[in-house]
Amino acid sequence: NFSAVQQQVASGALEDPHIVRITSRDPAPPPAEYVAGSRGMFLDMTIHDFDMTRFLSGSEVTEVHAYGAVLVDPEIGKAGDIDTAVISLKFANGALGIIENSRKAVYGY
């Protein structure tokens, strides 16, 4: 689990991570009503991945480059949101991060 990995890094049992990669996917797109009431994919879904990359790297993010698109469900785009995102991160300690998000993965999470 994430906590065990972070503890091993903090104790020196594992070297500091050079790259932190997180992939998050929903098994199916959310209902249109949910999307309309959410504050967007980045604040609804990706924010948890930002927290996890900071936790695992032990460092703060200093640079972010984010790309989003509507590739899964046109209704999500009509609501003003995206359903697919790729984010690259740079941390204060020099590590790099990659976050991938999608509102649909046929295989589940």
C-alpha cells in the first residue's frame, strides 16, 4: 500500500523515487448530473493523485504541465469538463511525476 511504500522511502529502505507515476481511471463515465455538479475532473479526481505524488515523493510540486481532452464521452465536454488528462510534474527535490486520468477504463480501476 501507499503508506508502506512511503515509510520505506522515509526510512531509507528504498531510495528516493526519481519518478512517481500514478494512473487513475473510472470504470465508466459518471452520469451527466454528477459532472454538472462537480468542479471538474482536476478538482474531482486528479487532486487526490496530486496529494499522493507529494506523499510518495516527500517533496512539493514546483512545476505542472497539464493536458486535457474529451475522448470518452461527448456529454462530459458539453458540460464544460474533460474526461482524459495527462499531467507532468517536477518536484523541489528534482524528482519527476506523471499522472494519467480517464473517466473510462473497460477493465475498471
